[in-house]
Amino acid sequence: MILAYADVRIDAPGSHCLRCADRHDVLAALYELKAPTGAPLVVLGADVGALSDTDRRALMRRIGFVPANGGLLSNLNGWENISLPVAYHAPQKLEGAFAEVQALLDELGGVDGELLAKLPDDMTLYERRVAAYIRALLESPDLLVVEGADAASRFAEVYHARFPGGTYVELAP
């Protein structure tokens, strides 16, 4: 079981598009790893309600998110937004991160070469989402949750090329 909550059920890795009325509840449950309605929540095979705080934090590190608006910090440029989680969680990976980011930008296409120097206010919505997507991929998530639909098919394709056994979930409006 990859994900089970309320009317959402994903049993196998791969790409999944979820259109559900309670998508905000699903996102909240995944962000917090707690079912807001008290319903059972299973993520990557773990019954979240039965996890210790340590196990919950470890599970959270296996999940990546791409918010609809990008979720970037407004006072950091693209590179700083992308590299901040890596610098915090896995500083040893930071040395090779720039080359990996460049490779991902090339694979995705459709973004200005100056994306890494731009502040979020100067980015298009697509560029903010690309930055958030790349930030999430650098964390090597087993489960990637993408809110919204623009560029989702390309995001899914690149995700699966890098993480063939991973689960990509698009939460569509």
C-alpha cells in the first residue's frame, strides 16, 4: 500500500492522478503525516497513527512536495530555494547538486537560463514550480506529490527516469 486515506487509495508505485473533492485534506494529511479527520492514514506502507515521532520524521523525508504555487521563499533566489533543503538535510550532497540541477533543467526544458538567479517574484508560475520540483527531486523522494496539473506529464516522466520504483502523485483540481 502506497497511500490510503479517506477515498484515496494507491496500491502500487507508478504515476497516479487523483481528482478528489477533499484534495486539501489529503495534502494536509500528507504534509503533517496526520489524518485531520481521524481517519486511518497509510503512507508508503506505514500506518501513520502507529508511528513514533522518530519514525514519522523518517517517513516525512521520503516524501517530496511540489505546491501549486511553488512554495518558494521570496527572499531567496532560485538556486538558494533549490539547494536549501539539501544543505540542511544532506550537506555532503551539496557539492554535486549544481551539476544535477543543471541536468534537470536541461531535461525539463522551457525555462529561462537565468532561473537560478531569479527571485520568486521575478519567476513565472511554471518557473516557480520547476524550482520546487527540482528541490524535491534532490531529496530523492520515494513518493512525490505534485499539486496542480501544468507540466505534470513531463514532471512524471523525469521523476520516473530517475526513480523507476517511485510513486508520482498528481493532485489535480
